[in-house]
Amino acid sequence: MKVTYVLSFALAFAALVSCNEDKKEPVLEVTEVKEEKTFDYNVEQFADIKILRYQIPGWDNLTLKEQKLVYYLTQAGLAGRDIIWDQNYRHNLKIRKALETVYANYSGDKTSEEWKAFETYLKRVWFSNGIHHHYSNDKLKPEFSQEYLKSLMAETNASLEEDAFNVIFNEVDSKKVNQAKGVDNVALSAVNFYGPNVTNADVINFYKNKKSPNPDKPLSYGLNSKLVKENGELKELVYKSGGLYGSAIDEIIKWLELAQDVAENKAQGDAIGLLIEYYKTGNLQTWDDYNVAWTAATEGNVDYINSFIEVYNDPLGYRGSYETIVQVNDFDMSQKMKVLSDNAQWFEDNAPLMDAHKKKNVVGVTYKVVNVAGEAGDASPSTPIGVNLPNANWIRAAVGSKSVSLGNIIEAYNNAGSSDRLKEFVNDEEELQLEEQYGQLADKLHTALHEVIGHASGQLNPGVGETKETLKNYASTLEEGRADLVGLYYLYNPKLQELGLVDDWKAVGKAAYDGYIRNGLMTQLIRLNLGDDVEEAHMRNRQWVSAWVYEKGKADNVIEKITRDGKTYFNINDYDKLHELFGQLLKETQRIKSEGDYKAVETLVETYGVKVDQDLHAEVLERNKQFTSAPYSGFVNPVLVPEMDANGEITAIKVTQPESFPGQMLDYSKHYSFLPEVN
């Protein structure tokens, strides 16, 4: 193990002169970080979390200009880190500061059980970007007393106002996102997208009266604002320079301007320029203009995702969470998988959809395998493995979309786990062998088909509103399930072998079907506490897809529930009929989306996707106790280290790894805290 020095950013920034060519590099200071000689994907484990690390393959093949672009984009992402904390909950920044003050300054007994419980709680808060679990949305429960925290704060001169202190321990704001049926989801969600006393009806009525200048190109109303009541009147507080989160957004803009100066080509630079303009103005038309330009900018080695994007954290699906992913193209894998996007029209034409719901001309679908170089906001520490953007249906239809699989993230997952849990839950040796031989390939292809073909497929009926308006709180799970079904339908299809993606399409398809049903009906339950309903959108969609085909196939024993030695297994007896059932459900989910059928999606999700078989859940939890591997994983980010010459110009950028998860979290708070505690 050797010691290197990471050049972390001080809060000061050298003044910029008017000419772009004369922009100076930021002022830097040194923080010590250790770099592993032999790469180890595992960092540490606590509670239900495993922290991993990832490499950036191909970094040394980038030019210095390209490395600068990656560096500036990652700094832009980190500059907005505080935004997701405040979006997730109004007290998060205050609580984080108090807990970190204790952690950094406490010099007392660190061997006690309460101190260990405090450390674990803080790590969980870091991982979730706040005090609510990143997946279940339940408030994290500390396993130390109020008195102990008060004593720690007194010893370290940490302070925390009474309401914020009490909320750590009481039942107030117990659910970040409440998706339950028959309640006021906005009023009962702790997420900080809405002000006090704002209700479901307020939100729906407010946006019902918003009319886009061009009805064929509806603006994403609500995406970049907080909706509050002032003197009884509803008002949007827009995320922009000079507006809500303005101090952090100004830092984002600063780094994006540096990135624009080293853009790889004009199209990329123009897109970054529009993103800067959007951050300055908060104008939603500029957001659409940016997405059109960004979607069309497909050349180059470097790409990125940056802004308020996914709406899963809004119970009604309007407001976007801040996230960034900076990525480097994996050319070999991208070329191999390009065949999917090249054949997007074939997949659309042969989908089991009503003709009226098929796109006659699938345009602009691009797919790449990329290697992540840095993540922030809602994409970190817990990260997706695939992304398809933009989300606006009209842009997908008229311009196209970009789909990426995060290759080095998937690689890290694959190298950090074990097969013991798999052996416990597979039904027989044949299922185990299929998974071991074809499971990773099946997962990669499902991710690709989900993102490239799934999200890009289908169209709305004329006059039907955006999905967030028609399907409301069920929009996210319906869309994710629909994309999953597209992938499942085509995973068991000889077309994949014809395209050269697999050498045995039936074996790959069987492995994919086994894994999906096993997870959707059983193994994902290890992520829930006994008695809980399923609430997270992706977990819901995996359950309602699996439970629907299980029930509809009972008459033909398509999927058999087996009990052996007191343990439950699910065995697929007829893969061909299961393929047909996936097709039937895909047709219905597309109809629901195309027609905006709220009653149908409510029935589908509530019947199959929410309630859990408690006996089976208890059994799964008991069987899982023997395994030490945590059910959730996330990542520390590599640290990009710029080397400077005497004039302050970057001459090289090295990649190092952070010494620890707490070390990176404290470093981020030290150098990227650009928001006040109350916003």
C-alpha cells in the first residue's frame, strides 16, 4: 500500500476574467488518501449495507483534454451534493452537520456498544443521503438513546435545534415517500418537495391548470421546483441561480463552464451551454431544448447525466431529484451491443402490442456500455446499473433517447458477491447451473433491453396526458414494469442469437426467467421487515409482474410452488407459456399507459404488487439469516487527482481510491457544502 496526495478543492475559487481562454484553475489544497496496489472491490459492511469501490477502465487511454472534461463534470456533480440531502428531507442538512461534528471531534470511549451504534447510524444516514432508508423510505431507527446523543453533542460542542433532534427518535415524518392507497400521499410524505399543508388535491389542481405553449411538446411542469403555500396561495420555488438552491447551483455552473471549454465537439459543447442556461434561468423550455441537444450529441468518449431528473421520490411523480453520473465510453462493449439499438424498429414491430400503441418510426435510439468516472446526488452512494433518458415521451418519440449500461458498476457487483444465497433459494441443480453459466449475461441483456427497447417502445394515444398526470402515484412502477416486460419478452427469443448476442437463446432465456421469478416472488423480500408492504417502485413492479404471471398460469401449472423440507421454491414448468404470459401482460401495461387508465393500473398494482405473503416472508427471512452479505450495496467514488504546473494549469489527472467510506463522506462535506442548513 502506498500513500498519495489528493488535491481537494478549497471553497475559494480564483476570479475569472472575461475571455474563456484565460480562465484559471481552482485553488487547491491537499488531503491524504491511500491507494491500493491490488484492487479490492469491497470496502466495508454495516447494517444492511455493503460498500464497494469501482475502477475506471480506459482512463489512461483518454487525452488530457478528455480527462479534464471528466474532472470538471465530476466536480460539477459534487458541487450539488447538498441539494439531494435537502430534497430528501428538510432537517437532513442540520442533522448531518451535528452528527459529523460529533464523529470528527469525539475523543471518548469508542469501544462501547452505543458508540458503535452511533457510527452505524451515521453511516446509514450518509448512504441514504438523509435519515430515511434509501430503498424502503422508512425513517432510520437509531440504536442509541437520546441521552447518549445529547452527551456526545455536549462533549463535542455540536448543536441541533429541538425539532430536528427529536425527529431522529420520534415517529414524526416516518416515511419519506408514502405510496399507500387511499391516503394523502403528499401530506404524508416527508420528502421536501412540498411545503407544509400542501395536499394531493393542491398539486393535481395546480398543474391541471398549467398549459404548455405547444400541447404536442408538453413541458415538464414541476420538475425543478418546490411547491409551497404562501398566504394560502400555491407558489413554485424554482431551483436556479438566484433561486432555491442557488448557491450550490452557482458552483455547478462554474464547473460546467470549465467543462464546456474542453468539450469534445460542438454538439457536446452546445448541449452543456444549454444546461448552463437552464441552471441560470430555471426555464423548462430551455430544459427541453437541452434534452433535445443532449440526446443528439452522441459522438465522443465522454458523456454525463446532470440535473433534476428522476421523479421516483415524488409521490405524485412531478419533481426531479438531483443526480449526476459522469461516464466514459466502453467502445468494445458498446460496439457489441449496438446491434440492439440498430434493430429497435424490429423489436417495436414484433412486440405483442395493439397496433395503435406501436411506434411506426422508432428514431434516435442509442445504446452504449459505459464506465462510470464519478457519481453524486441521488445516484450515489446507491447507484443504478442502467439509465435511459430523457424521460419526456415526446422527445423520445420525435428525437430519440440515450441508453447506457454502467459496465464497471456491474463488474464490481459481479466481483464482490458470492453464490451461497443463490444455492439456498434455487429449486434444483439445473436451475443453479443455468444461473451460474448464463445468469450474468442474462442480467446484462435484460438491463440493455429494459433501457434501450423497453423505455423507448410504445406510444400514447392522441390526446392522452403525460403518464405522471394520468397514472399519478402508480406511474413510476407501471413504467418500470412495462420496460421489464419488454426485456423479458425478448430474452426468450431466437432473435438474440440471430443478432449474435447469445450462443443459446433458450438457455439464456430460461436463466433470465428463473432469476426474475425467484427474485420477484421470494428473494427480494429479504429487503423488507416482516409485516411491511412493498412500496418502492422497482420492488413493486418485480412483484406484480411475477405474481400476475404466476396466478394466470396456475391452470396450466406454468410456475409451480414447491414445498420441500419446510422450504419454499418456485419452479418454472413451461417457459414457452410463461413467455406468452409476459407478452399478454406487456400488451395490457402498454394499453394502460397509452390510454391513461388509472383504475386499471391501481387494480394491477394493489392486487399483485403491494401485499406480501407473511408466512413466506417469515420463511425467507429465517433462511437468509445464515448469510452475512448485506442485501444492499453502494459505492465510494474514485478520486480524480489533478497535477498542476507552476502556472496552475492541469498537466495530468490521476485516479486514486478513497481510504474509507467515512473518510470520503467527511471530505465531501468539507469541500462541497454549498447550501445553508435551511433552504
